[in-house]
Amino acid sequence: EKGGHDYFMLKEIEEQPEALANTLRGHFDHGRIVLDEQRMSDQDLRDVDKVFVVACGTAYHSGLIAKYAIEHWTRLPVEVELASEFRYRDPVLDRDTLVVAISQSGETADTLEAVRHARGQKARVLAICNTNGAQIPRESDAVLYTHAGPEVGVAATKTFTSQIAANYLVGLALAQARGTKYPDEVAREFAELEAMPAAVQKALSTVDRVRELGRRMADSKAVLFLGRHVGFPVALEGALKLKELAYMHAEGFAAGELKHGPIALIESGLPVVVVMPSPKGRAVLHAKLVSNISEIQARGARTIVIAEEGDDTVRPFADELVEVPAVPTLLQPLVSSVPLQVLAAEIARTRGYDVDKPRNLAKSVTVE
Ligand code: F6R
């Protein structure tokens, strides 16, 4: 049952610490990352010279986040592509290409066809999936399961953050096999991942405050979301959640693109959600975002800022401030996504919509 919550999605949002811990469990053994022993060897991983991530919707956003970590850790080029686009162009694939197919359901038609196309071109395919024995893992060379548990709400929440963790395991396994990270560095990165369930638990302390904010935002016509670096895909995901649940026009932008068009949308009272990087971890990006916020605030936007605890520089520019715990930059999406999930759900509920079953959507999209 909904565990005393108004809607399943809220329960599933609150299950994220446990889902993350379950996804990570068992993947670090005797000082090494272990992915899928049976089907993908260290040699297979060493041979990889390019990575493609293919997925749809929210799973695609988890892939966009992974690109930052995998390229940084492995020095391998990573392309992230919508499965529905990947399969209809002629991507450059061979036996040294690793294709990571991310799908919560494991049944998404476009992602499945992308897997078939990649295998037809001799690429190796690793599936990241939340559903045991689904079609996509069955047709892949290897599988890494997220153990988020069944997700009842149509909108992906705990499976999204679990996908991010699983993607990071893939990145660390590649770095370990290629030697681009020393064993002690891999161990340290894994330890940071293992600290995330507790950090996400802390981020959940924003739930009541964000629900109250959502109730006040429920009659907005549109909401914009801005971010930089890993905060950019978080902004895209925040916008997708709002569209699908609250049927509200929402767009996510890379904050650096503001002046290239989107700033023309800013008008008095328009809510703009900004995902801030850490003032310490990413000082340069932080300063740029503060300047972006001051510009949109000067044009009358209502700024809703998701920032690291104790970030005082951004405070004067935040009409609403939501503080999340300080974590390493690459792991920030795991905490900053939490308030955006809650915001979308609560706006939808206030508008009278069924949060768990948004109109026109299905949990598993088996037609193209
Ligand atoms: C959004 C959402 C969808 C799915 C997409 C892919 O909340 O749930 O965008 O992420 O349909 O689904 P899977 O992961 O099952 O392939």
C-alpha cells in the first residue's frame, strides 16, 4: 500500500536511500568493482574504445548524467543518445564499442530495438534494468540490475536515482579495467557512492518545505529549469517530471544557453528553478550561475534555488531556497533530484491530478 502517503510516488521518493543501497550492494568485493562476472570479463572492458548510452525519457537523463562521470574517470568518449534516434541513424559501432542500454522496465520498444541494432553491428551490450528477466537484459551480453524494487508510480523516481548509481558502477569498472584509476581511487569513489543513501535521506528532510512550495506554485502557467554541468540533466529531468505529472509547460536549459534564446521567455512572476553546483567544489560554475540568477531575477523571474547547505552567496538571489546536503560534484544529482521530484508531484496533486497515473502515459512503452 501507499504506506500512509497520499500517493505511491511520494512513498517511492522516500524509498530512494534504500533503493540506492540495494543497487550498490555486492558490487565491491576484495577491493574491486564487480559488475557481472559471468558475462563481461575484464578483458572485454579493457578492449572498449567508445561508449554509447541509449535510453528513453528519464532513463536517458540518467545516461546524460553518467557521461560526466564515465568520461572523467575513464577518458573514453561517451555518447548518450535517445534510443529512438540511435536506431534510425547509422551509428559507428564495432566490437570494441560498449553500448549501455538503460531501461527500468526492460521492455521499452525503442531501447530494445537499439540493443538489437547494436548487437547486429557486433557491439557489446550491457543492460541496466530494474526488472528481472525482462526482454532487454535477455537480449544483451551482460546485465547490471538496479535493485530499486517495483515502482508503481508511472513517473520514474527511485529507478532514476538507482540508474545513476548503476551507471557509475559501470564507469568505475571501466576505469578499473583500463587502469585510468588506481585501485585506491576506485575504492574511494565507491565509498563516496556508499555514503549516498545517507545523503539522500538528509535531502528528504526538504519534503515538507517543497510540498508547501509546490502548493503555492500550482497555478503557474510554465516553469523553467536551469543547471550547468551535471545540474543540466537534473534540470531536464525536473522539467520532464513537471510536464508528465502536472501537465504544465516546463523546459530545462543549460544555464549557459540563456543568452542564446531562452532569456527571452523570462517575464515577471515566471518561476525559474535553478540547480546550483557546490560553491566549493565548482567555484567557477557556481559564480556563473549566480550571475545567471541575478540576470533573470532582475527581469522579474521568481527564483527557486536548489543549493548546497550553507551556500550563502546564492541566498540574496533566491526567492525560495531549498538546501540539500554537500556531496561530491558528480553525486549531486542524487540529492538535487529529490526536491524536483517532490515539487512536480505536489504541484500535480494540488491541481487535482492523479500523481501515480498521469494521463496518456503507460509505465512500460512497448510500442514505438
Ligand atoms: C518518466 C518515465 C519515462 C521512462 C521511459 C523509459 O518518468 O518514467 O520517461 O523513463 O519511458 O522507460 P524504461 O526505463 O522502462 O525504458
